[in-house]
Amino acid sequence: MKPVEITDGNFEEEVLKSDIPVIIDFWAVWCGPCKMIHPIVEELADEYAGKLKVGKLDVDVNQQSAIRYGVRSIPTVLLFKDGEVKETIIGAVPKAFFVEKITPYL
């Protein structure tokens, strides 16, 4: 599965109202570390299909959501469950770190 494109317009429906946990990768085209975690985000989307929604939000196009959740550096990955932020992961980290943070919420 491909990550879902999250925008300011669909954020509430795709993230806050989701019946499964959601991770959102806040990224930008020009961000080098964002490119480093892109393959990890894609793998998570495949491996957790049906148990975890994986989304990507371009902060240059969707500034409202980034500001609302205090995203000051990218990549930032937020994990939402029941409409609330449960985990924040900042920077290019190994896949094992993502798995460790996600697992308790599945």
C-alpha cells in the first residue's frame, strides 16, 4: 500500500476520525533527511496495512496542519490514536525506532 496523501482539507477525516492508529510523515520536497526516511515510511505502509494508516503531509503545501501540531523541523512523524497525538518522532531515525514507537498502539 502507498501512504495516503494528507492535506489540510482531509486531515480531520483521514487522521482525527480514523478508527485505526495513524502515522503522518510531515515532509517537504527539498528536505534531505525526509528522503532518507521515505523508504521506511513506504515499508511501514505495506507491513501494517489494515492495522495502521500511514500518511504523508507536504508542509510547504499544507502549512495549517504543520502549525497546528507544532511541527518546527522535518521530518517529523506524529502518531495519532483516537484523534490525539500519542508519539512524536523527529529526524531521520532507523526503522526499528519507528516499530518500537508504533507497536504499543496497534
